[in-house]
Amino acid sequence: NINNGGLLDATAATSTFKTGTQLGQYFVVAGTGTLKRNVASTATLFPIGTSSTSYSPVTLTNTGTADNFSVTLKNTFTNTPPTPTQVVNKQWTITEQGTGAIATASFGWATADHASAFNPANSVAVMNYVGSAWVNYALSGALTGTGTVTDPYIAACAKNFTTFGNFGVTNGTGLPVSFASISAVKSVIGTDVSWSIATEVNTDKYVVEKSTDSRSFSAIGAVTATNAGKYSFADLSVNNGTSFYRIKAIDKDGTFQYSTVVSINSTNATASVQVYPNPVNNGNLNVQLSNLNKGNYSISVYNTIGQIIYTKNIVCNNLNTVLSIALPTSVKAGTYNLKITDGTTSITKTISVQ
């Protein structure tokens, strides 16, 4: 047992806890009794309960900076939930020792812990006390378990938490943002980050964050939420090596959640177009394409009022390609723009025709 005021520091443990229900092996905590463990990217179990018949485990997975976490548990709430009869009568208090963690959490309980009107067959959300109010967060999947001590209900929250505090489980719905997908793809001039949303209600904006080490992320831009369902952002800064991206969805009330992290490997070699000879003589010119991704492109030449005087579609199968172009004999001497595009991004060069 971990009695009131007691602390079990398992941060130096060399072995992992088995599932707490094996032979009823879990820690019964009382009052401010605390279990402390180090949490990194591997799911870490806190096998705790308030009695021999009430097992209420917590599992944390931290994709941010590894840190020590302390968890306490009690059967009452420090701040009354909005619907106190529709909750699980458990409050988990999670405290990070330092900063920098980005953690998901799952919470377990038994049927005997249900308040009078709580129904696990209805919508279930994890709630976290933020500022001066309880905020509901959606689950990452369906509720699991049967509600017994050996097979407790488990609610896994979809949110990536960077701050912690008091948690609970309630009937209700979570934050109205659900990411369907996110991708990062090389373009002609950088990286295109795209994401799609399955549900989107009261979302204010999406902040694109980037990292070179998968831990320290910085905002590189933002896109206003428009209920379009699909969004994209062009990162024109190419790093040598692997870049990591994630999307921070910010609700109109200031709450937020993160997408999963995607990565892409790039080099510092950027796409370029060279035209020679320039000025162009006799309407014949060469276009050298360097460091272009494989794909379909169009090359067009425009006059100064935007009229197309030449266009050609090409398939680029090599990073470096030289194309020979013969302009129409009707082209007069003057200044023109040559543009190559893959439909998403483009490169433009100015040429002179003699």
C-alpha cells in the first residue's frame, strides 16, 4: 500500500511492472499517496487503485522529453464536474517533474466506480481541469474492458498533453477536432505539408510546427480554419537531413491538440532552372532542370501581358534534365517569362529574345 503522504519512487526501477491485474498485484493508494515513474516513448503503467476491489490504472506514453511523473488517486473531485452524476468517481492527479513532455494518457476503472447516471455504453470522454473549468477530450478509440478488477474499462485519450493536473472520465463528447491524416511531401521548391480533418467544429486555426530532432518543435506558419476539411502549407526552408512536422489545432476557446508527427528526409540541394543562351538567338534555347522531383511538369513561356506563346508538358524521370525548346517563328524580340510548374509550386525565369 501507499499510505497518505507516502511516495513510492520507481524511477530507478530496472524492471517493468506487469499488468496490475495479474494476481491482483497493484498498489492501493490512500490520500496523497503517490506512485512516481519515469515516462518516455514506451507506454508506462501506473498500477494503482483505492481498494482491493477498485483498480484504476493509468498508462502514459511520452513522445516529448523523457521525464518523471507522479500520480495520485482519490474517489472524489477537487472541483465539482459539470455533470457529477455522469462521471466515474475517480480523480487522477498527474504531475510532471520537469517540462517538455508530450504525453497521451489512458485511464481505467471498475463498474463499481460509476456515478449513478454514468453509462459506459454512451459517449465517453476524458476530462482535464484546465484553468477554472473541466474540459472534455475525445478518446482515440472505443472504450475497452468489461469493468471488472481483472478487466477494467480503459479510456484512451486522443489528446497529446503538455500540461497535466487533475483528470477524470465522464459521459460526453470531446474536443471537436479529429485528424484524419497528415503528410509531408517534397515539392519543386520545398516541402508541402497537408492534413485532413474528420470533424471540425469551433476550430480557430492550425499551426504548423517543425523540428529537426523530433523533440523541440517551433511554429513555422498558421492556416485559418475554414471547415474545408483539407489544408496544406508550403515550407520553403529545406533542411539537410530529416525534418519532422506536426499540426497544432487551436480551438476558439484556446484549448488545443496535436496531430501525429510525420517526417521527411531532404537535402539542401534546391530545385533550380537555368536557361541558355540568354539572350535567346534564333528562337532556340536550352532549359536545364536541376534537383527536381520525379513527376509531371508543364513548361510555358509568357509575354509581358501574360499571354502564353509556348507550352509543353513533360515527364521528369531524372533529378537533372536538359530540354531543347524551339520558340514559334512568330515570337518577336523582347522580354518573356518562362515558368515550370508541377501544378502546386512553380519556378519562373526571365528570358530575352533577340
